[in-house]
Amino acid sequence: MAAQEISLISSAPPRSSLIDRLHGLVVTVDHKKLGLMYIGTALLFLVVAGLMAMVMRWQLAIPNNHLVPPDVFNRLFTMHGTAMVFLVGMPILAGLGNYLVPLMIGARDMAFPRLNAFGYWMFLFGGLLLYFSYLGAPGLSGHGSAPDVGWFAYAPLTGRAFSRGHSTDYWILSLLLTGIGTTVSSINVIATAVSMRCRGMTLMRMPLFVWMMIVTNFMILLVMPALSVAQIMLLIDRYLGGRFFDTQAGGSALLWQHFFWIFGHPEVYILMIPGFACVSEIVPVFSRKPIFGYPVMVGATTMIGLISMGVWAHHMFSVGMTSTGNTFFAISTMLVAVPTGIKIFNWLGTMYGGKIHFEVPMIFCLGMLFQFLIAGLTGIMLAVVPFDWQLTDSYFVVAHFHYVLIGGLLFALFAGFYYWYPKAFGRMLNRKLGLWHFWLFTIGFHLTFDTMHIPGLLGMPRRIYTYDAGRGWETLNLITSLGALVQAAGILCLVINLLRSLKKGEVAGNDPWDAWTLEWATSSPPPEYNFETLPVVRSRRPLWDLKHPEDPDWKYEG
Amino acid sequence: MIRHSKREENSLNRAATPARTQAPVKRLRCRALLSFAALVFIVAGHVHPAFGNPAQVTNLLQPLSQPAQEIKELSMLVLTICATIFLIVAGLLVYAIVRFRHRPGDEASEPPQIYGSNQIETAWTVLPILIVFVLILVTSRTIADIQDRKAPPGAIHSTVVGHQWWWEIRYPELGIVTANELHVPASDGNRRQPTFLNLESADVAHSFWVPQLAGKTDLIPNRENRMWIEPTQPGTYLGNCAEYCGMQHARMLLRVIVQPPAEFEQWVKEQQQSAFEDASATEGRKIFFANSCVSCHAIRGTSAQGTFGPDLTHLMSRQTLASGAAPLSHDSLRAWVHDPQQLKVGCLMPNMQITDKEVDQIVTYLETLK
């Protein structure tokens, strides 16, 4: 690849003491620092929640295992799910949005820098509050511990009659806090992308990454209130004598499920779209072609956002809705497959006719494409209501959504880490370690999650702390657990790589990938003000225009 | 040096034309194959001899009753469609990756820059819509067929009530109350006798799932759900609670015992009788009634009328104890009466703190409840 250095400005990071730097992190309102703090904190939570999954896999590796008692196991899967969604997925997307959106649109910071810092600290302390439940929830009565009601917290299991002590309160309050953080961060990203684009960057010239960030953050604004409101209603039930979800006083258990999934299903797309965003930036650069069908990609993303608001009850096909209700949600769910398919085809179209460079970010993207394809197809199976009556709440579903969130999202995020790390730290991640990371993680992933589909088909329900021998689940669960170990080894390679390359990585230069969006026009790492002179763009690929003045994009874009 | 290729808008074909030797496409990604192989493995239905005890494997793709049979047929269609889509798209991906990989000998030039194609976009929008349309048609037909089925005359009606963590099973028309094991007659060509279940919950949400008989239906407090089964082969079918319901969700197992009609009638007659009185167990009986056992358990024909725990009238006619936590035997019954928390930690029956001798006497009494 022709690596061209385009240095518009140069800056050397000033040296300072550790205390100074920590103080700098606490008081900072810089979108880049906050973005990295979001991602760094999320990675810490990823390791903690991942280790919790390892304990669960150890417990399930053999039948009738006594490693952890049932109450501890139930807390483990509740905390694992809650942390992975709210303390890993959400902050990573906030972090990527924070770091990259201003750089990509040629702005000097976010629209509301102080609000940005506020959002981060709400997330951090919300997350710590959730984990503090292990110590704080027992309270004076000694009944509680960490939440044990599942990340979905179905009523009436969360009522005071069934959930004593304060564990459910910790679940509610910590998520309300992180919810506030997420909401302000969304407002900020949208405001930034809408009002702070550099001269010449019309909406249809924004990088797809920014488009997808706008869509995902709009979705957050629309659905986060559903969860927060339901949680406040639950608090009212628990402490002020409300009867919303108290079935013994005539409340409705189904009401909670509707509220939760009105939030919960769009949430899956909220998490997934930033993954699409990374892939949509990385695949073109390493195929050396512009994204295929840019306007269609924008439309497909928006359609996913819209349709995903109307599919929530596909999590509830077994609750006894009418056949008309079930059919409606089957139709809407299957329709989501159309714009999602369009995206896969457009990435394929981007690679078709290109010159594909197998750098680590691209390899992760290719893994994501295959895995997300499979995840989408098992999703179609789950949308077929009668099939779902069999599969829902079985290990097939667990395998399906881990395929989406690990095979799809996490692979895309890893691709993003390898791609933007040089920009953020000025040094490349090590390629050899990156390949070790990829292969170990991929092999482990497939050992675990390909295998995990089968116990579901053999009738193994979710959220059980143990099972008896003889039902055909033992060998499969053992393989699943072994795969988890291989994945952990892969993650270890990533952690070593991230830390080691800070000092020892190859110096990246401004534009190591010969890329085309504005973040590569400034130094690595970018100075606090991002751009010395604000750029002016005339096409979707301003750096292409700069590098190929005789053949610029703006001549061809309609 | 950078050389520019001529751009071709709205043309994918031109991008593919540069003459190159065709790379072998055989290097299919092993993970793609692996997943597909796993799928085929199941579809072929060869799973159970390899893993586990055939009598206990509940493969939902080997159904032995309606509506699981109908669901399986639909599932196979969907699996086939999905597998085909996977093969085509994954094949295209592999082809693009292999065919258009950057080669070391390549010049540093950029490939032709192509921005998109409306025709191609339209094609890959319309095609999935057609597939989705077909899927919706078959799905909605099966939904209506299974869900809106009316109970024929002669159908058995049973009410299943979910409790933390056991199943209360009632036959209101037959006057029977039992627990954890649902008995139903087998249907045959001459005499169709499906069982229709009313599903309710006494506390939190549960879900009734016996994979080889039917899909799951939840038991939700303040709500009455309905499902039906029509097994044709006698046997014992295993199932589980499939909705997380608290501490012992994993030990809320379920069995459905399908009997030939005559045998089922016999079972009904036995269950309709009041508890058997055996003079040899009067000591244990006395202790049972002197303790608070009676405030939770019912034994028909006696003063024990509790409804919080399982009905014990014909306890010994069941196969398992504590909702499948253990097979019913003298030893397990003794362990359970001695301290239920040992056998099923967290269950709502407390340790009654009675002496070993009293435990033996109570067990002797319980063992007369045939």
C-alpha cells in the first residue's frame, strides 16, 4: 500500500508526572481523552464480566458440578449479562463515538465537552455501584447480594416478595445512573454530528461511521426512557406501595416484559450498529475501494433503526399472545433481515473488484462477515414463531446472541481497535500478536458457540446452574467450556498487545493505512485541538482527493 | 508511483474483467464448514447415539407428538432455506476474498473505484423480500394451525400451576390433584384424545417445555395460558421449566407420562381414591399430623389440606421427588424429609428439625401413600 504521510500539523506530547496525568484525566473535557477513558474502562469491565463467564463455564463443564451454589451462579449470569450490555457494549460505543466523530467531521471537540465528561463519570460510578452490590446489598437484614434476577429482571421475581434485601435496588439504581450517562452522551454525539461538521461536509458526505453513530444514538434517545421508566415504576412498587408489576395485587407481569423489550430489542441494534460502523470504514480502506452503495447503506441503517422499534415482542412468543400478535411480530422481525442483508451485500460489493490487504483489522472484519451471516440466519430461525416456541430460552438462543454480539460486534470492535489504535497512540499494534489474538479467539469462539447451539436443540434450557448426566448435554458442554479457555488466551494476547505497543509499537505516522477520512489528516495522536486549520471537504473521501488531485472523488459523486 | 485506473460507474462487471488466472476456490474457510457441518449433524438426527442415554435425550428435531411434529416440519424447511442462503453468500464471500486478494507482485495502483449500482442494489433488496414473503406465509399458517386449535369432544383437560420450584397438576373434570408428572393418554387413529393444558402460576413466571411434545408456553401469574399436546407413543417424556424463576430454576424438572388409554383410565381410577390407610404406619402418621407438614401439604381423606406444597395423596405413584431433583426411593425420601435443603438448596420446604427416629416413622407413613 502506498503509505503517504500527510502532515498538516505536528505536535509532541508534553511529558508530565503520573499525578499530573491522573489529575488531567479527572478534570479533562477533551473528547479524545474521554473516548479512550470510556473504552479503557469498558475493557476492564469486559475482563471482569468475561471472568464471570469463565466461572459459569467451569460450573457447567460437567454435570452435577458443585463448584458454585445456585444462588452464586444466578448472580454470575445476572452480573455477566448486565455488565456486558451496560458496562461494556454501551460505553465502547460511546467511546468510539466520542473519539472519532469530531475527528471524522473535522471538528475541534464535541458540542458539549462538559456534558461529555459528566456522561463518562455517570457511567463509571454507575458501573462501580453495580459491582458494589456484592458488598452493599446485604444491608442490615443480610438478605441481598449482587442482583440475581437476570439482566432482563422479569416481574414479579423482582418484587419485594421474591427479591429481598437490596440486590434488585442496586440493579435499578446503577442502570438508572449509567442510563443518564448514555443519554447525555447520545445527545452530545447527535448535536456534534448535526451542527459541527466542517465546511463542505454535507450529510451525504459524512463518513458512514458518523451516519451510523447518529442512527444508533437516536435509537438510544428513543428507547432508553422505556427502561428507565420501567425501573422507576419498579422502585415505586418496591418502596412506595405501587402495584404496576405486583401480580398478587392485580399488577401485570407482562407489562414489565413489554417495557423491557421495547428497550431491549432496539438495544441489540444499538450495540450492533457501531460494529457495522467500524466494518463500513475498514472494509473499503483495505479493499482499496470506496464503500459500495453509500446512499443505500445510509438508508439500510435508518431502516434497521426504524424497523427494530417494532419487533420487541419476538422475545415474547411464548407468553401467550394471540396468533395475530405473534404473526405481526414475526413479519416485522423478518423484515429487519432485509436491510441487514443489504449491508452484508454492500460490504461484499466493496471487496468485489478490490485489492484486499490482509492486515489485522481487515482479517477481523472478514471473520465478522462470516459469523454475522450465521448469526443473522439463526435469527431468521428464531423469527419463525413455532420454531421459536421450541428454541426460545434454550441454549440455542444463548448461542445465537453470542454469535451476534461476539462473532459480529466484538470482532468488528477488535477490527476497530487495530485500525484506530495507531491514531490514538501514535504506534501500531503488533501484527504477529494480532494474528495470535485473531486465531486463538476465532478458534475458541467457534468451539464454544458453534457447539452451544446443539444442547439447545437437545432441550437444554438457559440459566440453569447444573444439569443431570444422560441427556446428551455433557460432551457438548465440556467442549463449550474448553473453547472459553481458548478465547481467554486470545484476549490475553490482545491485552498484552495493547499495553506493550504503547511503548514498543512501531511508530505509526499520521496515516499508516493510506486511508481517506479526516481523522487521518491530523497527527497521531491528534493534538488537543485536533486540527490547526479546520479542513474543507468536497467529497466523502477528502484524503483521496488530497492524494489524487488529478482524479478526485468530487467529480464523480452525484 | 500511483497510477490511476479508469473509473467505471454503475458497473461491477468491468471491475471483474482484468484477466488473471483463476485462483482455486477450494480453500473454504474451515469455520464456515464447521458450522455447516454442525448443522447437518443435527439435521441428520444422528446426535443421540453418540451422546447420552437415548431414553433421556430430548431432541426437538425428533418429535413424538403433535404439535412438535408440525413444528419440526416447518423447522426443517427454514433450516434448508437458511443453509442454502449461507452456502451462497459464504461462497460469494470466499470467492471475493480469494479472487480479489492483494498479491505481492501487484503494482501499487489502486483498483477501479466503483461507487455502487442501482440495479444490483435493487436485486439484492427484492430477492430477500421474496424469501421473507415465503417464510411469512408458512409461518403464519403454522401459528394459526397450532395456536387456534379447538379442543375436540373427549379431550383431556388439565390445569398446570407453576410454583417455586415444582409443578401442581390438576384434572378438574376428573377430580385429581398431583404434582410434577403429567399423565396423559396416547392418541391413536381410532380414538384421538389430545390433552389441553391450562397454564397458571402461583408466584413468578415459569415455562412449560417438553421438547418432544410441543414448544414452550409460559405460566404467568394473573394470566391463563393454553397449550395442547397429542402424543401417540406411550413413554416418559422429559422436560424442564424454561423461564428463569429464581434460585432452583435448574431443578424444576418435568415429566409427561404417556400411557395407552386403558392404562391411563386405570391410573385415573387409582388417583381418584382417597389416601390409603395402613395400620402399620400409625406412629409416622401421628408425627406427620402433629408437625406443621399439614399446613403445606394435602392428603385427601385426612385433615391435611395445605396447598403450598405438592399434594401427597398418592406420593408413591410418582417416579421422582422434589420436581425431579432425585428419583423417588426410600433413601432419597429419607434424605428429603431429614433436610430438604441438602437435596435442593433454597427450596421452600424448611428443615423441620425432627429426630432421626421421627424421620424414619414419617418416611414409613409416606411410603404407604401409594
